[in-house]
Amino acid sequence: MADFGKVDRSFFDEHIFPRLGADRDDVRLGPTHGVDFGLLDVDGTAIAIATDPVSVLPGLGFKRAGRFALDFVLADVAVSGLAPSHLAVSFTLPPSLSEASFATLWGSMHAEAADLGVSIVTGHTARYADCSFPWVGGATALGVGDFGDVIRPDGARVGDDVLVTKGPAVEATGLLTTLFPAVIELDESTLETAQERLDEATCVRDAMTAAAAGGVHAMHDATECGLFGAFVEMADGSAVRFDLSTDGIPIRPGVRETCEALGIDPWTTTTGGTLVLSVDPDHTGDVVAALESEGTPVGVAGTVESGSGVVVDGEAISHPDVDPSWAAYAELARAAGEE
């Protein structure tokens, strides 16, 4: 089990997967390492369900932090192809949080949920001693729809094209440069460009756009351990091989410079907001056109082949297991505190 971030596959397989409570016939897809959502069958209706921590970063301002937190919770359901529809939220807030700040935070989350058609149906809100930002609760999102519309995470098929939106390290670039601008060695223009990436660190609308275009067989949001982690998780889950080239993957302005300044690998660094899609080649043009019409950069990274594993630029890669942005965040926080 890593000191920071999600547990690895070996920990999951040893400690979590063998102990999943009761077996129920209505569970169509249960917990799987690297898979974003579970799937229930309730009288023939598909319900995608996902749970995540609520991460609120006051340094973003509570209005922006609320939208950022909500979009990350909803993303794991959106990649199912079903639009997020219902949400339960539990807040375990620090005593220092004022009512005015919470009102701003909650108002932002409400506005984003309303815009996305998501109803908040239950929750829990309280202050508790020893709670602190950014981890101030948890949330469960649901998407309700037809099984024919579900895009399974293990659905990549031999012959598919592999598409990537936005590219590597979008989230890490935007988040770290916004939170710690004074301690990252970038010129002012590059810093401002890098900070703009934070507004791209959401994929809910992109997932819905891609699903509506048709032909998407699998979809995954590349969060912890970045694109290399997402590639391995998708290929392993579908029992196929990905043959990819970084030349086909967009890289957003400011990403290279920020990752170089921080000494982190962009390809293994969290990039929430980036989607990896396995798409029927007959529909690749439709998906690309739909995403680009919404202003989302997207590229064809490669193809799905028979076999196993992931090859990038001619070299086999493995799952990174540990995301370098965690150590970078800790170091930047220490540096900011010292100054």
C-alpha cells in the first residue's frame, strides 16, 4: 500500500476483492481495480454507481473549489455512458469553516449539479474536530438509464482506435500552479498559461458528448497515475493490448514546462479531465468531430490489438502504481509554508 494515493492492484486483490459482503444477483459489475463504476440491474434498468472523496481546496476560492470537487465525483459515472442523475453527499467539515464559506461552496455545487441535470437526494453535513481540508467528506453519484447505453470499462475490442482528449498532466499542471504560484519556477506568462489548465480538469460533458456520438466501446478518465496508468487499466480490464504513440496525443500549453520545473513525469501524473476512449474505427471521425465542436482537443493515440499489455512509442510500459504529483504537492506545500 503506497504512502499516498490509491491502493495498488496487489493490495486490492489481497485485502478488498475477497471481502465484498453479500452476493446479490442485481450486481452486474462489482468492484474491480482501476474500474471507475459499479453497475446494478434494478428490474431491467441500469444504474451506474461510483463513490469518491470530496476534495475541497480553499486556495481555489470556495466557488471554484465547489465546482472542481463536484465534477470529479460525477466523472466516474459519466464514463459509463449514462448521464449522472442523482447524488448523495456527506460533509465532514473542519470547525474553522465559516457558514459564509460553506454557503459559497454549496451554492457552486448546486449550480453545477443543476446545469448537469443532477438531483442531490440525500446527505450529511457537520463540523467535526480534527477534520481538515482538502478531504472533507465523500459522495456517491448515480446514473440511471438503459443497458444498451452503458459503456463498460472492459469493453475495448481488437481493431478499435484509442483516442485521448486533452493529454497528460492537465489536472496536476493547473492545480499545482494555481495553489503554489510563488514557489514554482516559471516565468509569468508560462505560469498564467499553466494555470488555465485547471478549467479543463473536468470530463463530464466530454464523456456525454463522446457517448452520444456513438461507437465508443470503453471509456476511462485518467486520474491518479495519469495516462500510463489509465492505458494499463483499460487494456488489462479488456484483456487486450494497446499499441500507442505519444505523437497522436495532444499536450496542452504549459504542461511540459510545469512538469519539468517540478521534476515529474507528465505521463504518470494525474490528469483529471482527460479521457481515454476505445472507439469503433468507423465512428472515430464522428467522436473526434463531436468533441472538437465543443472545443475539446482530441487525438488518435493508436489501436487495440490482440494480446496483452501496453506498448507506447515501441516500448512496453507497466502501471506506475505511485503518482508523482502527491510528492510534488507535499514538497510545494512545505516550501510555501516556509516562505
